[in-house]
Amino acid sequence: MHVIDGHSHIGNDTFWKNVGDIQEYLKNLEKKGISEAFIMSVACPTIERNDQKVSLLIHGEKNIENDHLRIIKNKDGSITKELIKKNDNPYKEANDLIYNIVTNNSSPIKLNYVPLIHPYYYSYEDFISNLKRGAKMFKIHGIAGGVLPDNISDEFFEMIESLGVSLIIHTDYSKTNDLQMSNSPDAWLNRLSKYNIDVYLAHAARLSENAISTINQDSRYMVGIGPDLLLSRPGRNYIDTNHYLETCLEKFNINKMIFDIDYPWNIISNQDYSLDWDSIDRINSLLSKNEQEIVYNKNIEKITKGKEVRK
Ligand SMILES: [Zn+2]
């Protein structure tokens, strides 16, 4: 069976213990018989530039315009802060890294390039160059980018709509954190509703009952269902469940779910950061062959094939 990982990350994340290492990733995909993947930068990339370590975008709590900074740690230990500017995609270097991996890939696993974009800082040229690189889907990570969906311009969504590409959007849930709740699936679906944009909502839209019913009925939307062990922990979803995978399968129509690993966030638990590669075995035990086919390749192929663009 052709199995596609719909969403995993490569690179160093400023706030995450595990590094996304392409060799480790490919080795484990091969072991599990997974033959294709959509890969993207980690959410909050730190890159090495000459003798510097650069966190490409760090935000404060307020998410006002001058609250988004590039933090450069120089060789002598000093720190330089640069304000992120309009028309300047802060993630360009992280995207280049992913694109180079995809271009130079000699493994038997097919890799697809997914650029990370920031809805406040982007340029039309950047979109076009990423399309020329073969991107069929763009990633938005609201929390890492300090993004409030309600503050994104109409122009941004209109551009995505006119290009006919899909978005993959991280969704959040928290009982206590306002910024996380600003990036809830409900907030995103509300902001997206007037646009003809296909959207892949990560983390099963945190099992929001509102979102589940919208997604099941609306042909624009699908969900990723990983990483199931982490999301089985308390406080991660609107519905508290320690049977996350079973709850996803019970709540979403089969033609709405996409298999994704979310490497290197595919950890056993908040206490144990070792990686889990067995979600495919758990899903296999819960689905018929026909259903597996839909979740492993048909749905992701549908959402990444591109839309007829407006004239
Ligand atoms: Zn992810």
C-alpha cells in the first residue's frame, strides 16, 4: 500500500528538545514501509549562519507589529535583535534548507516540499518562487509565529486563493493560554470561511465539536490525526480522551482524515521524549484495508492536487 506521511518537520526548533534529522526520519519511514512524505521546517527554526545561531522569528506575548524579532546569537556570545519587516519572509533560510533536502534526496522515499509562511510577513515574489519550487501546500504555525488569525489581512488569503494552493495550519487548544486559544480550530475556521481555500488542519482540529461538524460537512477541509500518543494526554483537546485515535475515527468521516507523523513531535509522552514510530500499526489495527488506503494516500493527494484558480 502507498503510505504518505502528510506532515513532518526537519531542522532545529528553538523551543523543542528533539531535532528533526532527515537521516533518522528517512530510516524510520523505510522501516515502516512509508514511501512518501510532505516535509517542512520546524515551527520555530534556529539556523546556523556562518558563526551565528539565528532564531528566525521570536515573538512576545502581545503580537503587535514590533513584537516579532529575529534573534542572532553572535560568535562572541552577544545578541543582536532585528525587527522582522513586511515583504520579508522570515523563514526563507529554513525553507531553503527543506528545499535542498528535497532536491538532493536520493532515498527511495519521495519527498515533497512544504514552505513555512508567516501571514504578516511575506511577499508575492516569495509565493511565486515557492510555487516554482513545486510547493502544493504552505504551512502556517500560528503559535510559533505569534499570529492572531483575526489580524491577518484579507489580501493574504486572497493571494492564497488566487494561487490555488492549500494551507496546512497548526491548531491549538488550551484551558489557560489566550494566544493558544486565538489559534484554536474554531478561530481559524471562522477566519477562513469566506475563502475558497483547501485547508489541512493539523492535530484533528483538537477535537472541537464545532470544528468536527464544520469539517465533516465542508469539502474544503481535512484534518491530520497525528501525533496520537502526545494528543492522548490530558488537556490537549476540547474532548479529553486517552483514546485519541479511536475518538478521531469515531468523530470524523473517513474521507476527512490524513495520516501524519509530525516528526519530531511524535513523542511517547510529555515525560518521555523518545520517538514513537508505531502509529501506523495502531491505525492498521483500527481500519479496513479500504479505509487505510483513504487515510494513507487518497485524502492527502486530494488536498495537495491544487485548485482551479480564479480568473
Ligand atoms: Zn507539526
